[in-house]
Amino acid sequence: METQKSLADKLFPIVTEPEEVELKNVPPEQRRLHTETADLTVASLHQYVTSGKIEIPEFQRGYVWTRNQASRLIESLIIQCPIPVVYFSQSPDNKLIVIDGNQRLLTIKFFLNDAFELQGLTTYPELNGFTWSSLDPRFRDHINNRTIRCITILKDTHPQIKFDVFERLNTGSVKLNAQELRHGLNHGVLMARIDDLVKREAWRKATGFRGDKRMKGAELALRFFAFRHERASYTKPLSSFLDQFSASHRNIDDTQMSQWSNEFILAMRRRF
């Protein structure tokens, strides 16, 4: 038995995760992931995206698919090829924030809004050059009625568990960093104001951040607000502290946010 344990220790060493990704501060009974699964039609997804019920975070990379990639998705819908699952996070106001699948949803939105012509199709090259409105109505009905499996992480899931899942699903070619993940999961009044504040010249002079493409400045500004207003409740790891602060103040009252912003601007002016 001891020899087996020794061999297992060599082959499969037990590695302690870095403190930044620990979930030990979350009570055990709150570590459960609460989800809901639904097969939504393309027509429903388009309606939800257009109406704002589905919110697609605007990270700095935005929409990156080529016309050929977008066209192949539409062709996949036509030939009934399975489409990867789309993941949402339910916000406190019941909106659905896209965790994984924004390129697919934006492609559907753009195509159904006549934003591009199909090109580079291989199964149905006869459809190259067609827009949504110029397709035969039977093709449009077929696409509209296709369903895509959607999994929603419900709002009663602990914010840190949501963040952990978001990080696990972060499989893009250029992975999002902690602040980009936080920005998408908790986007609201607080994050929008931080985005505005870090564009100011006083902030850029104080930090030296120019052309900040990975939201390093935004995370520093978030730290300012978190430690100024909730320093007494700080516990390690820092990332979890910022996650919880972002979640609890996501849609902070406009009046209070204005007061916080003035404090931030005043601090920048005192710096110089």
C-alpha cells in the first residue's frame, strides 16, 4: 500500500491551487452551481439580443469573426449541424449576460439584420452572396426555428462561484484576464463609470497607462473604490474581494456613484 501511495504521489502530485483562485471563503453550502437549461430558437435569441434581454459584454476585442466564419455558422444552422452550447449568467435584474457564445449570438444578430452577405459556403455554395432578406422564406423559417442549447447560471449562485465558472469557460485564443472577466460578469453602473474615469488625462498621468488594452487601469480604479469603501470587510484573496465588491455594487445608485467619482477625481488632482 505504501509503495502504491509513493508511486501515486510521483505520478499525480497534489498541487495546492494559488490563493487567487481559492474558494475556501465561500461557505460550503453556497458552493453549489444553480443552472437552468433551455433550447431557444434562433428567432427567440435574435429577439432577446435586439431587445436587450440578452446582454453581450463589449470587451475590447469586440466582434472578431471573419465573414467566412460567420457564414459557416449560418450554413451550420441550415444543415442542422449541432451548435456549441451558449452560456449565460443571470443578473439581479433578470437579464442574461453572455459568458460564452457572444460571437455566435452577434453573428445571428448581424445576419438577421441584413448586415452581411453569405460567402465561403461549402455545402450550399449556391447561397453565397445572399443576405437574410434575399433568402427564400423557407430558408428563413428553417433558420428561425433551429434551436440552440442555452445554459443559464442563475442569480442565486454565489458571485465567486459564478466567477470561477466564467474562468473555466474562458477558452478563447486570447484568454480574458481577471478584470475583463469581472467587467463582463458584473457590468453595470459601477463598471461603466470606472470605464469613463480611467479615460481621463489625470488618471493616465498618475498611472502611466496609455493604450491600456487589458483593463489594468480599470482594476486599479476598482481597488481604489473597494478599499476606500469596504476596507473593513477585506479578506484574502484580493481577487475574491474585488469580485464580491463588483457584484454587490454592480448597479449602485447614480447619486452615490457620482459622489464616489468626485472623490476619485479629487484624489487624482491632489496627485499633481
